Amino acid sequence: MEKFGVKLKTLRKQHGMTQRELASTLGIAHGFIGELETGRKMNPSVHLLTKLTRLFDVSFDQLMDDRVELE
């Protein structure tokens, strides 16, 4: 799960979103996005992960598995 934060940041930027915009879309605090992207927080809920996979149209494995790269 080391790469989760990097993947999240990459996906967010690919979709032209700021941390605040992503947080607003997900209904969470924007500071939490920053903590996830930098690895300070490593415990996103399954509910949040589901929202991210749907929003960015990626699989759970693409998002969470360090061995699986984003396409």
C-alpha cells in the first residue's frame, strides 16, 4: 500500500482536481486527502475506496496493490 498515496495524487491530477475539490466530491475533509497522498494516513475506509474506484474508473487492485500500475 506504499504507492496508494502516489496513485491517489496521480489520479486526482489526471482528472484536473485539487485536493479540496476531491474532498468535496467525496464528502471528506481536504486535509485527509493530503494525509493520504503523503502517506501520513494509511487507513482509508472501504467506503472511501469504493468511491475512489468509481470516481476514477479504476479497479480496487489498481488503486491498492503496489504491484499493479495505473494504466
